[in-house]
Amino acid sequence: MMRSTLFIFLFAGLFVSCTSDREEVPQIEVCDTLSSGYNANVKPIIQSNCAVSGCHQGSFQYGDFTKYSVVKSKVDQGTFRQKVLITKEMPPSGTLNDIDLQILTCWVNKGAPNN
């Protein structure tokens, strides 16, 4: 019994010492790794969450988000940031995941370039 208790403590000590010595991997910001281009990074998010049937496409009263110029105008007016990034009331289907929110934030912060 004493031998198994000693073995358990030894194993636990070895496990804790090995796991606590590993280095922390620095988090890479999404902004550092993406071009923040509209076509490559932003348009896919808009197409799958905003420019969907019944929302921001065609003659939708709040704008056709299938067009860059319309999305850019919403960014310039501040309504895009407010509704998507701050209050997160858009899209109505639910909050975007963290990566999509980071991509959109980077894009807006860089002036919403069309590249």
C-alpha cells in the first residue's frame, strides 16, 4: 500500500513538473496574418451571414451587401461597426464567431479596403 501511494505521488510530481515547464505559445493576432482584403477575407463572411435570402441583397431596404460599395458606405457611416461589432445585433441569425469578428474588425480598422 505504501509503495503504491509513493508511486502515485512520484508520478503526479513528475507530471506537474513536465507540464509547468513548457513555454507559452504567443497568440498571433488575426490582423497580423491576413491581408484584410475584401474579396479574400470579408466577402465570404458577408455572403454567408448578411447577403442571404431575405436580407442585404437585391432591393433590400437597408442595402444590397452583395456590392462592396454598399458595405463600404455602411462602414463609413459607422452603422456597420455599431451593429455588427459593438452591439452585435447583426446578423439576426446570431453572433458571428470570434475569428469572423476579428477579421471584420481588422478590415474596418484598416479603412475597409477593396483589395
